[in-house]
Amino acid sequence: MPAEPAYVPPMPAPLTADELLHPHIPERAELVRGVLVVREPPGFSHGAIVARLTSLLNDHVRIHELGLVVAGDAGFQLATDPDTVRGADVAFVRRDRIPDPAPVAFAAFAPDLAVEILSPSDRPGETLAKVADWLSAGTRVVWVIDPMRRSARIYHEDGTELVIGERDALEGGSVIPGFSCPLDSIL
């Protein structure tokens, strides 16, 4: 008697960015090449770090009229067909790149700066894939802040990478001129 073939579940149909906005989608979700990626809430400490960094960045950006800071996984549509929508913990967009009117749904462009605060459940490969998506879409700098190791990795559009420790500063460089914040002040 021949063995029955193994069951292979059907692949889900790719989603679009518009479908990601529907309320039946979990709150912490991203769309990666048409596939819904659901993530658990990051936790209290993560939220506190996001709040401190957002406050510092926003104050500097507002005072110097540099652009707009968004937080809370604001969605950026980085690719289409299939769609990729990524949410940054904190992001910055230069003033001259903000469309008028500002997008209500997902921004159809990459931010100039994307910030990822690592959670204990984040996997290194997934984080690097997210960094690659940001940079490939035109983000100039990505900060990946690791609260457990009390360090940050800075990824630049030219492919260079810098690791800083808790006593070093996050620098805005040419993306956010004049911004500097000791890493330990937000951890």
C-alpha cells in the first residue's frame, strides 16, 4: 500500500499595505514581502526607552525645525508588489521630505533615521533583515539599541557599521545635525 503524501498547508495569499490597516490585524504587526509578521508587545522597559529617546530627539528636531519625529511603530511602506510595511520604534524624516499633507496611513517612503530598540524576543537574523529593509529603501541611518548589552549598533547607508557602548553618545551626524545623546541617558 503506497504511503499517503504529506499534508502541505496552502501558502497564504500575500497581503497589501491597505489590508494591513484593517482592524482585524493584531496591533504589533508588520508586512514583510506580503507576509504578515505578528510580534508580541515589547514590554514596559522598552516603552520607557522609546519615550526617553523620542522626547530628546523631538525636542532637538522641533527647536531646530529639522523635520518630524514619529514613534510607536509608525508604519513606512518600503516596497510594493509584494508590499513591505515596517514600523520603527522611533523614526525621523527631514522637513523637506515630508509630503503636504502628511500621510494618514503608511508613509510611502523610508525615514531618514530608523531606530529599533531590541526586545528579549528579537532574533538577530530578523533584526538584520529589518535593518537591510530600511537601508535598501533609502533610510540613511539605522540605530539598533540593545538595552540588555547596554550598547547600540549604528548602520549607515554606505554600509559602514559602528558599535557604541553605554558611555558613548548617539550622534545625529548629517541626518540630524547637532543631535547628541549619551546612550546611558536613555537606557
